[in-house]
Amino acid sequence: MDDLASSLGISKRTLYENFKDKEDVLLSYLISIRDYRNDRIVELIEQSSNIVEVFLYFIDFHKNKKMPSTKFYEDIYKYYPRIYKLIQQDVEKNKVYLTQFLKQGIAEGYIRDNLNIDVAAFLVEESTYTYIRASYLEKPPFSFQELFFTMMINFIRGISTDKGIKIIDNYLLNKTKEIN
């Protein structure tokens, strides 16, 4: 708490007037990140005309975000089991939401109707862990942004109908033009 107060340029007393302890600081931080992400997802849905566009906006939203190190999550698991449990509860809520979202995409004809939605939702969650595990690589041959982009584009293309793939291909064509 001394280091935190010092880095914020406030007294330790001020910090304790706002937070009970280190766990309360961490929990407040994680809740603010979660709420910001959820608000942004709602905005993305409102800006989009279909589920594929939402996924693509989501990719753009995350392309330059820094992921916390694996050590960060390991420390939460080890030292703050109550917070880890809350994170897991959020993950479960997100799976339910993603499942509903995928069903909507099927109904709209952008997602394959033979998709195993439970497996797809599981794969989205597991891709997060792949991203985190990649942080263990000493000198990865790719950036974490490239890893995220490649995983998500391949996932979306794999679950999309021809109607959805056309949107993805147009997005990729525009991205290629932006780079050149």
C-alpha cells in the first residue's frame, strides 16, 4: 500500500479512506475494467448491423490492448481466491451471453446452423488462455496482437456462413489496404 500511495502521489491515509485493503484496490480495478469492457461491447453491438461486424469491431477494440502478464493471474489465483472466484463467475456469465449471441447469429444466417454452440463458446474462452500462455514464450515469433487477430479471424471464419465470410473477407481486404 505504501508503494501504491507513493506512485499515485497520495498519502497512505487517503488510500485507506477509499479502500479497505490491497484486495479491495484490486477488486475495484478489475470491476472497473470489466464494466468498461461490457459498456464497450454494448456500444459495439449498437454500432453493428450483424453479429460478424460485432466480432470484427471486438477485434479492432482489442488489437492494441495490453494483456496482463500470466504472473498477474497466477498471483490472483494464489493470493486472492475470492477475486479469482469472481473472475470465474464473470467468465461463466460471458459464456451464457456468447451462447445467446451465437444463437442470434445463426437465426440471422451469419453463423452456421450446424455449429455446436457450447464448443464454440468454450473455444472463445480457451483462446484467452492460449494468449496468456503465449506470454511465457521467451521470444515469440509474433506479437500478441498478431496472435489475437489470427485466432479471432480464424475462429469467426470457421463458424460463419458464406454470408458472414463475405463480410470478413471485405474487412480483411480493407485492413490490407490500410497497411499498404
